Amino acid sequence: NYLAQYDLTDEVKAMLEEQIQALKDEQDRLTELAAKERESQGLLNWVRNVFSFMIRDKEEESAASNGEVEKQARNVEEVKTMLEAREREMEGEEAKFNETKQNVYRNQHRVRLAVHALFAMEDLLGESGPKVSKIAKEFNNSFNKTLEAEEESEKLTTFMRFLKGGDDEVANELEEIINQNREMVSELERILLETENFVKYEEPSEEEPGEEEPGEETDEELRDKLNEEIRVILEYQIQVMKEEQDRLEGLVTKERESEGLTDWIRDLFSFLLV
């Protein structure tokens, strides 16, 4: 016993032993508390990891559903193949929606494919690839807003249109989207205009001149052909995107010019009060 070496009365020894035991008990309590805290942190980390995986999977699923691609096309044929695959995916997505949303989603069908094509073509567009991909991503972000605005327009029944006319909020939302999208389309047109060759031609080295078979296309001819194919595809996607903005402008006009009974009564009273 630690206290035996000291000349202490039994009463003092008992008091000190009680205090020492109390200190030991406190250390045991703190040790147990630390162990519980470590276990709690371990559970918290596990939950955090699970949620991280769930969020990452959700982001990947969202990127796929919005038309972004994990790998780029290496040639024009791969672009076409990727577009066909994306079209099948979109048809599957469309089947999950209600009738109203299906109609709206179907309206965006061509422009969604156009944006998907821009993502897929990034590596084929040379130095312009990252710029085009960035524009495609910004365009992609507008789809959900457009979808919501068009759904609101579709939900407005004939009777409600008769009573209150068009929806100004929908018209304003669509108008804002159109202005942003037209700026991005103009940027794509500028890239197309300023880029003479997306795929650069490299002269063969003098040490290893390329051997060509009679009648076989030269590397320069093949690159020129590829550049022309890329240009044609890009021009088509831009045209689709421009037509989509024209379609949305038609919806804005419809909402703004659609007058209801309340508008007619208001105009009548305004006329009588003049």
C-alpha cells in the first residue's frame, strides 16, 4: 500500500484512500467517455462517407441525364453513335414523366441532343473544344428552368386562359432564358467563323516522310475532310439551338398576347372612364 510508508492515523489513511479512489474513478470515466467519442466520430465518418458516395452518384446520374458525357468522341462516326445512344436514353427518361412533362420534354428533344453533341465533340474541336464545352454546360443549365416555365404554361387550362389570359411570370422567365441562350449561340457562331481548321495539319518530318499508296488520300486531305465534317455538324447544332430560341419566343408571344376575361373587363372600364 502506497500510504503504508507514512506514519498516518487510520482515519487520515481512510480519507486519503477515498480521495485516491475518487481520482481513479474519474480517470476511468474520462477514458470511457473518450472511447465513446471515438466510436461516435467513427459512426459520423461512416455516415459522411455514405452521403458522399450518394451525392457523387447523384451528380454523375444528373450529368448523364442532362447530356454531359464521360468520354469524348474520337471521330465523326463516334459522335453519331453517341447521339443515337443518347436519343434512346432520352426516350427512356421521357416515359417516366407525366403527360404534361412529356410534351414539354419532347419539345426540347432536338436541342438536348444538340448540346450532347457539343459535349461529345470537345476533343475534335482542338483549341476551341473547351470553349464549346463550357457553352454547352451553360446551355445545359437552362434546361430545367425552361422545363419548369413550359410546364406552367402547359398547366394553364383553356378555361383559366379564358378567365385570366396568359402568364406574365412564365413569359418573363422564358424571355430571360432566351436572351442568355442567344448570347451563347452568338459565341458559338463566332468560334465557327474565326476557326479555319479545328484539326490542325502537321507537316511530315523530313527524316520519316509518309509513304502514300496511289489514289490514297493524303494526311492533309483527310484532315481537310474531317474539318469539313466537324464544321457541318457544328453548324447543324447551332441551327437547332437557334430554332429552339425561336420556338421559345413564340411561347412568350403567346403568353403576352393571350388576354382573358379579366383583361377585357379592365380594358372596358378604362375605356368608359376616359
